[in-house]
Amino acid sequence: MKKIGLVGGTGPESTLMYYKELNTRIDKLTNGTAMPDISIESVNFRKAWEYVSAGQYDELTEYLSEKVECIKSSGAEIMALTAVTMHIVYDRVVQKTGASLISIPKVVCDEAVARGIKTVGLLGTIFTMEQDYMKKDFQDAGVKVVIPQKQERDLIAKRILEELELGIVKESTLKEFTAIIERMKTENGIEAVVLGCTELPLLLNSDNCPVRCLDSVDIHLNKLVELVVNS
């Protein structure tokens, strides 16, 4: 069974989910006979976020690449970033380190295509919604990506940073987000919503979302588990 390496801490809440779920799912799939070896290299979230916010992508690439090299040196063979926003420099980190990182945007896009979904709404940090790194795989696959309106994007980004990144989940925020999704369903014809921030599953799921959920964490985890169990 191959060792997993995670670059985590962006934020801590999603990293906890990754660690717990990888152990739980692999233990179940192996009938209680094995749990994975996991290395987690946790970044300083505040530092990484400052780099993203300031557009300091060279510095962010260097910082994340150092973390990837650490998990490589630990013997990890299946490696991933545990945050969608950090994929803003995914290509640069892969080029610099030579690591085969399992991409969140790619595996989520593959899932949408497999389900026959043609139009998705995208929720996430302001960078994920407004830049192209989460959209490109979808667009290349012929899937239309719709983002919320400007004031909705600002609200979503604020709730993620000030609540979900800190593990705070409010019913009032759920109502705000579902209202945005309902509008996108009615006005833009979205068939599903991409939970494009790894903290969003703390708030939204298939039971409370007005459309189908493409849960980035769940889909990414499934791919990591598949690679580990079948290795």
C-alpha cells in the first residue's frame, strides 16, 4: 500500500477531514485490516493566504514546493494539496518539484463528465470563483461553468474566510448560500454546484443543497483512496 502525502493546513478544518476520512474509508475497504501511512506537511495558512491575496505567486510556489519536497522525502508516493485555492500555482509546483500531485479540479471535472452534467455553478474563495484554475478542466471538457454575481461572490468569500475556515457553521449562512444556488438554478440553468473550497462541505451537502453537489473533498478523497487501495 503506497504512502499518502498531504500538503495541509489551508485550512486546518479540511485537513482534519482528509486525515480522518482517509483512515476510515481505507480501513472499511480493507475489512478492518489496514489503514494508510500518511505524511502531512502543514503550511502556515496566514502566510499562504497573504501570498495569494497579494498575487505573490512566485513566493507561494516556492513555499508550497518546499512542503511538497518534504512529503516526497518522507517516502510518500500519492501526493496532493488539500485546498482548491492553492491550485492557483498547481502547474508551477508540479513543474518545480516533478511531483505527480492529484489535482482537485481535474478529478472533480472527471466526476461531472461521468455524471453527464453540462452546466455547473462554482462556489469557492474569491480567487477560485474569479480566476481560471478551477474552471479550465471543465471548459476543456465542454462543461459550462457559472459563477455567482459580484455581491454574491463577496458574501461567499467573506463567509468562507471568517466562518468556515475557523470551523464555524451557521444556519443563517446556509440559507444565504442556498438562496444563491436557487437563483443560479433558475436564472443560469445550473444542474449541479461545485463545492470549490474544501471547507464548503462543512455547510453544504446532498441533503440540503437545491441541486446536485460536486463535493470537491469527497471526490478527491475517493480518488486518493482508489489509488492507495489499488496500488
